[in-house]
Amino acid sequence: MKSKNILLINDLPGYGKVALSAMLPILSKMGYSLYNLPTALVSNTLDYGKFEILDTTSYMENTITVWNELGFQFDCISTGFILSSKQVDIITNYIKSQNNPNLLVVVDPIMGDDGKLYNGITNETVVHMKELSSYADILIPNYTEAAFIAGLFTDKSSLTKSEINALIDKLVSQGSKSVVITSIIEKDSNNHFVCGYDDKSKSYFYLSYDYIPVRFPGTGDIFSAVMIGELLKETSLELSVKKAMDIVARLIEKNIDSQDKFKGIFIEKDLDSIL
């Protein structure tokens, strides 16, 4: 069977296992043909506090012109860190130009966490990310990003189940077909969930997890890569999400004693055992 082509649009770090550096080895190990379009070259993970970022907007624009002339096509386009509204325009136009009715578009709207937007992310960025999200077959925000894109519950740290459903419904009403919110606290139980809506089954799902109080950058990218790989095997969205959750939890547990967590998780040594 012909290997499916996946285009990853994300930043490329020089030091650290995040974004493209995390997703490429996972999806390659899963047997897919991988291609990438860097939105920025980043010296190292931002957790170190000092970093250099090279904006690759012109490169993206010129590359897509060449790819269109060559007629390149993809089975899946996955987007992550996007530097500007101009890049959003470039990406949405490229998605619209793809002549593939079965194209899977996955959008990770990387904008913020813990109730606030990241430094440099403006309300204009939120508006443009909302536009990009409307092209998503699957939108995978964390709770903060979901709240800002929907314009709901941005002042709350936890939600009731009915509020969670309302948040998901708003994202779907704005154009996203399926939604996976990767981290949210359900108010009544105080439990942590990954929850979402599957457009194919027309159903909601709630998957609880044990919160591990440690931060590794790049775990969201690992989650996205595993989920995409499973989806392209025709696994259901809920089961794909569950597989991604399990692998992220196992990797965190295996690396919890790492001395330099800012690097992220070096996944290559564990690929044979987790996939």
C-alpha cells in the first residue's frame, strides 16, 4: 500500500525535542512519508528564556510557489506554531489549493496556556487563528487556546460538563469539524480530561488522566503526531486520542528524572517500545 504523505507546518528548533524535531521521528517510525515547511527556525526551546527566532515567511511563500508548480499533493496537512497573520494567510490559501477531497487538516492553534496568551500573541493573532481553525478537520487546542478561539470562558480555570460541551459546540459552529481539547479540568469532579467531539460518530468523548506535575516542552507535539498517525490508519478519533494520551504519559514517566527538562523528551531511544 502506498505510504501516505504528511506535510508538517511548524517551527524547527536547533536545540530541543519540540515541534518538527519531535513529530518527524514519530511519524516516520509509524511508516509515513514526511515533508515539512518550517514557520520559523528557533535556536532552542523557549523554556531556557533566551532564544533566537528566524522568521521564514518569505521562504514559506516561495516554497509553496515552487510546490504548486511541481504539483505536490498531500494526504494530511498538520499545522503548529505560526509566527504571524501573514503565515496564516499563506497556509489557508495552500490548504484551499490542494486538489484532494480526502485531505486531512489538523490544526494545533499554539497561542497560550494557563489562562493567558504567550508573549507576542495578540488579539489579531487570535482572529487569524480562528480563521485557520475553520479549515480544520480536527482542531486540537488546549483549554486556554479553545477559550480564546471561541471567545468563551477565558476567565475560568475549570468548567462544568455542560460548559465544556458548549465550548466544543462553539468551536464546531465556527467551522472545525472535530475538536480535541487536550487539557481541561471538570469543575464538579476536579478531574483532568482530554475531551472532544468526533464529527464521524457525531458524539462527544471524555477521557480522564492522572495529572503529572512536571513540564516537558514538546509533549503536545508528541500527542499530535501519535494521534495523526493513528487516524491515518483509520482508527477512530477517540481511540487515536487514547493511544496518544497513553504514549505521552509513558514517556513523561520514563523521563521524569531528566536533569534538563527544557530540552523536551528525546523520543528516539523509546520509539521501538512505544509504537
